[in-house]
Amino acid sequence: MKVTNIRTFLVCPGTSKNWLFVKVETDEGIHGWGECYTQADRDQAIEIHVHQLGRYLAGRSPFNIKHFIFMAYHDFAGKRGAMDLYCAISGIEQAL
């Protein structure tokens, strides 16, 4: 099984902040959902992080969650994490 696509859904519920849902799709038709924590002014930046991290998951097994988190922190972020990055990683991790 390989990850084929990562989609985001930014939902405005009419309250103080938006919801950002992540959907991880596989080549076998199985998918998973996750939710990224957002703040009112950072939701689009977190969504961009999700899409950028999604490029690293394409073609990989969705079961290698620890490897993904290690790669995201060390290779993608250069060991310089921030709230936006951690929120994006968390939503993808839930979906995996």
C-alpha cells in the first residue's frame, strides 16, 4: 500500500477559528482522516505545511509513521520546529 494523495479541507464553522482536516489517500482506496490544530491567523500557513510535507509521503507506505515524523523534523524542518509545523505533522500523523 502506498500514499497517493494528501488533501486538506479548511472549514469555517462560523466561530473564532477555522478547522483544518487532512485526508491521506492510498492506492488501495483506503484513506485516513486527521485534524490540525489551528489559530485564527495561522490556518493557511499550516495548510501549506501539510501540502509541502505531503510531497515527502507520496509513494511511501502509510505505516511508517515514525519515519515520517523523524524526516519531517530533521530533514524538512532542519530541527527547527514551530507551532505551524507541529500542527501540520500532527494532523498528518492522525490520518496515517
